[in-house]
Amino acid sequence: MCHNGVEYLINEQLDSIEKRWKDIDFQLTMNKNTKVMTISNWNDINKNFDTDNMEIQQLEISPFKAPFEKRISEWSKEDRK
């Protein structure tokens, strides 16, 4: 794959991650026994986080990351919070 094609894929990957997190809806439900609000879709959110975290780690070691280094770094910092 040519250099521009790889850069295009990296950009698409980062755009996809950003869109996914903008669209995430934390669904809260009241626990019947404890009366404490809990995140009912926690498993889905955690799965997305794990997947995106692995993708960011792969992008961090990509030889084609230079044009996207700032975006990758920002996501990497957010994942560590």
C-alpha cells in the first residue's frame, strides 16, 4: 500500500474513534436493591475502550504516524486517565 493510502487509513481510524466517543450514551439505571445509579451499558463502553486503546497503541508505533502524532498523543493521554 502506498504511503498516502496508509495515511488515509490512519486518519479514518482516528475519525472513527472520535465519532464513537462523541456518540456514546451513558445509560444510567437505578439499582433496585441499593438505590444507586449504575451505568447499564458498561460492558459495551468497556469493550469500546479496550478496542480503541489497542488501536491507539498500534498507531503510536506506526512508521506513518508523523502527520497524526498530535491526535494520537491526545488519545493516548486520555486513555491513561
